[in-house]
Amino acid sequence: MIIKRLTMHNFGVYAGTNEFNFEGQKPIVLIGGLNGRGKTTFLEAVLLSLYGSNSFAYQESTYKSYGQYLRSFVNRNDCSKQCYIELEFQMNTNDSEVYLIHREWDALGQRTKESIAVKKDGKYSEFLTNNWPMFIENLLPSALSNFFFFDGEKIAELVVDDTDEQMKNSIRAMLGLNTLDVLNNDLKRIINKLTKKASNNADIKHVDSLRDQKEAAEKKLATIDEELLSMTSELNDVVAELEKARVDYTAMGGGAIEQRQEMLKKKATIMTLIEKGNEQMINLAASELPLTLVYGLIRKINEQSFDESDKKISLEAAKTAQRIYQEYDQKKHSNSIDGFLKYMEKVLQDNDTEMIYNLSDSTMYQVEDLVSLRFTDAKDKLANLLDEQDKIQKEADQIESYLSVDINEKSIQEAYKKIKKLEQKKIDCEVKISSLEERRKSANGEAIRTGAEFKKAVEKMLGTLEAADDAEREIKYAHLAQNLLAQYATRLQLKKVNQLATTITECYRLLANKKTLIDHIEMDSTDLSLMYLDKNVTSVPKEKLSAGEKQLMVISILWALAKCSKKKLPVIIDTPLSRLDSAHRKSLITTYFPNASEQTIILSTDTEIDDRYYKLMKKDVGDEFYLNYNENTKSTSIEKGYFKVAKLA
């Protein structure tokens, strides 16, 4: 994937319309700016354009909803409060297909809603617009994006993190184990829910004690308030889970399933048009069209027939003139022009036009019509039909390519059922909240109301007791499924960790200066922990590595993960050289940056990539930009060149 253009309108610190055009033919793109000038905003704009609410930048943020996350980027200096981002890219340097993803929203109302439009090769695509999450997840899964788009400061955090949990999670994502984690967490929630339901049996004694008590109205009011608070919290959780379920449903291709029948109808219509066009071409072939193959011969016949016609007319004219003159001569007894007429007849007889075809007048004019008009019309009709058939066939091929998208309908059905269950659960929560609010109004009523509420609690408890046996059986099968998932995850890890460890070793050897310190790296197939070994196969403690070497190790792991994922994405690095000494910085600049990807975008300050390092990497730099911040407008604009590149160079 090669990014061709990124446009940001009133996005973050970028006021107005700002555009990055990447036109260089070399792998490195250098974007310079001081802290707070929009480097991280650039990274988030790329992630948001591609993945929307699936972006890990949003997932790791503190915003409670996707709408709040979008509103946070709207630049307030523009009174329109309109915002959009636009990313144009092609899948690789040899691929002519160009995609453009456009997202826009505003901060005019209380709710923020995003609209999206996708173009392919400059033409709007309704299919891609409606199914973009599914399309991008098939090509470039969001779970792998943090191998390619990362922040140098986060790498530094991973260096000092003794547990390495973030790195292990990344490795699990590359191995495909995160899907198993989701399944395992779902099973845990089911077990916890069923266990909680079964444990209510222990509350029977408490219910028996309540049978002899009558709570005061104030205590009942406090109890209902507590229930309202709990139910409201549960409703918020259901709403969040429902939003995620809908995003997952769309990403898996739910929208494509709904459109499939319409696509099939459209395909049938197009095939009918193709058949109709074929019939028209057959009709043309059955008429005068084949004669165009001998157009030259027919044209010569046409010319010859006119010459023959002229000769016949001339001869007939001469005979007529002679006959009239004979009649005249008999009357006038004069032959003064007789010699002339005989001479004229001799001249006409000497006409060397050979009578070959001797066509009739009607046949001759039919040939003339063929040559001058009908042949041209037939060829024009055929050319138009072929052009129209080509357009229709391209549209049919495009529909066929959309219909051939691999969609797991079983998973989509399960996701759809999950959405319906969550929607019903949401309705149930809203109904319960409404009921609780009504009950709260009458909480200060007569004491007899307390008895009625107690009766409802007893009935609810009896229903729980009846369901206890079913819950225990479901818990048993859920535990069995967890064990099977654990066994599968272990086998999957055993299969893939050796290849990953070998790739990490190769990447680290390319970057590290102390090449004899670590000979190779091994990975535990169970807990995914890394072991650093020297030539004597002796473990090298992580503490023995310097801070810079640790950071190179993390970058080596990310590099290896990107290689093993087999995905061709650009690499975007924000503040790449933090905590690295000069030797390690040089290794990163000369070895990693030019080879990390077909396109490596570096977001740097002037203290990270300074004059010295700029000169080292200049031969591999294709595009350079500078983020110029205006203190008066509190906004950033884009300029060509890297930190006054003329002075650096």
C-alpha cells in the first residue's frame, strides 16, 4: 500500500484545508515539526481514514463514544465547525487501482455523525462505501496496524515495561490468537453470568427473613434508587456492546449480504443487455456487413458499372441521332452532316470500356447504395455495439468481483443474532428503568405497597431456582469449550513462534552494534516470552541491555511482526529516535528506515533528525515537509522542505 495524498480540513491543529501530496520515488517521507505541531495528528488522521471506529488510536483513547472522539478533532477556529479527512492510496507500486476514502462530520449539534464515501479509480463505489470496514479488514486488518503505525514514545514505554504485556498482545494478534481471546472472554462472561444466577439460590434465607419484615418507605426509596443506578449502568454497557457488535457485523460483510440480491438482479439485467447486443451483431453479420470484407472489389464493380452505363447511353444516343437524321435526309435530300454522324458513331464504338457486368440500372444503383452509404452505416453500428458491449461487460465483471468476495455467512448470521439479542436486552433494560422510575414515584405511598413489592421479589427468586439446573449444565459446557480453546491456542503458537523468533533475530542483527552480545532469540511457545541467548546458548538478562539496545529490540520485534504478517503497509513512525544514542540512531537511519517498507513516513523534531542525520538519509528521502505553526492563529500549515532544508543541506 502506497499513500498518495492525505487531505485534512479543520482537523485538529490543521485549520482550513491542508494537503500532503506524496510524489517522491524514494522510500522515505520526512515530516518535520516541533512538539504539538501536528505530527501525532497526522498519524491519527491516517488511522481514522482507514479504520474509523476500529482504529486502535480510538480504542486506546479515553473517549466514551466514537462521536466524542470525532468532535475532539474539529478545529474551533473555523466557525463552520465542519471537518473532513481524505486519504488516497494504491495497494502497491505495480497496482493501477487507486482508492480514495473520504470521511466528514461536524460539531454543530449535540450528536456527531460521520458520513463516508469511497471512490475506486476516481469513480464513486456504492459497494465499497457501504462495506468499507469489511473491505479494509480483509486487505489490511486493524489488529495488525500497530505493527506499522507506531509512536516512538510508546516504544520507550514498552522498553521499561517488565511484563511486556503490550508486546505479547501484538504477537498474539499477528498469530491470530486475539480472536481466540475474544471467544474465551465471551465464555468467561457467560460463566460469570450463569454463576451469578445460580448463586441467587443462597439468597433464599434472606428472602425468608424479609417475609416477616416491612421496610419503611424511606428504605424502600433508597433500594429503588440503587436499582435504578445499577440498571442505568447496565444499559450503558449494553449500548456500548451493541455499538461494537454492529461495527463487527459491518466489518464481516453484513451489509454485503443485504445487497447481494440486488447485485444478482443487476447482474441478470446486464447479462440480458449483453445477449441483446450479441443478437444485434448477429443480425448485422447476416446482412451486408460481410460484404465489407471485399469492399475494394465492390467499389471497382460500382465504378465499372457506371463506365458501362455511360457507354451504352452514348451508343444509344448515336443510333437515335442517326435514325432521326435519316428521316431528315429523306425529306430534305441533304447529307451535309452524314459524315459527321458516322465519325461520331465510330468514336463511340472505339470506346475501350469492356462490358463485363452489364448491370441493370436498379442493380447498379443498389451497388452504389452499398458503397456510398450502407457499408459505412453497418461498420458504424458494429463499432457502437462493440463499444457498448465492452462497457456493459466491464460493469458485469465488476459486479462479479463484488459477488465473489469471500463472506462467512455463518459468522454473519451469528453476529446478526447477537445484535438482535443485544437490542432486545437494551429494550428490556429501558423497560425496567421506566418501571423503576414509576415505582419510585409511589415509594412513599402506603405500607401495603411494600408487601406487593416483596411478593414480586419472591416470584423472581422462584423463577431463578427453576433455572438453576439449566445454568449448571451450561456452565459445564462453557468450561469444556474453554479447555478446547486453550489446547488449540497452544498448538497454533507451537507452529508459528519459531519462524517469528528467527525473523526477530535477523532484524536485531541488522540493527544492533554489539553483534556478539546476542547470538539469537528464542520465544516460549506457551507464554510468548522472549529469551536472549549468546553464542554459548547462555541467557542474556534484559537488564544487561542498554536503554537504546532495548528500544532497538522492540523495533526489531515490530519489524519482524510486520514481515511475518505478509501485509504491505506503509510504516509511519512518530518521534522515532527517542532515548537512542548516536550509534543506534545511525543504525536505525541507515538500515531500518530505507528497508522497513516501500513507503516509510517519519514524523520527527529537529533534535531527533538534525543536520548530521538528515545528510545520512538524504539519498533515500523522496518527499519532505515542514509543519509551520502560527502562534496568532494557533494552527499549523504545511510547507515543502524539512526544517529550512536549504540550511541543513
